[in-house]
Amino acid sequence: MDSIIISVIKDGKSFEFEAQFSSSAYTYRFVIQVDDQEIYFEPDEERNLRAVVPAGIELKSQQLELVKLIGVELESMLNQ
């Protein structure tokens, strides 16, 4: 499994996350740990990335903000 580093800035502070790439049959996903919570980024029907949080996991507001920033950065990296 390949990985890339996603860097984001929130409130003037820099954060880095390792995104593990995983592919299967006809699709792919990135698995990213945000504060010990595993978040998946995968393409939706329109080929845009969406964040998927496993059932039963509730993210705090700071984690949600980081997930949004990670999604924007990951989408930007894929569109280069």
C-alpha cells in the first residue's frame, strides 16, 4: 500500500497526516488517521472525494474542520 503526506494549516498551526492508498476492483480509497480515528476518502458517483466516517464514530468540531481541510488538499493534489 502506497502512502502520501497531506499537510494542512488550521488556525496558524501546521498538521501532517499520512494517507494510505488502497485500491480494489473498480475503486480506490485513502485511509487517514485523525486523532486516532480512521477516516476514509473515496470517490463518489461524480468522481469527487467524500469523507467516510465509520458508523458509531462521532468527530469533534476540530476533527471535522481538519477532515474538511484534508479533503480539499487531497482533492487538489489529485487534480494536479
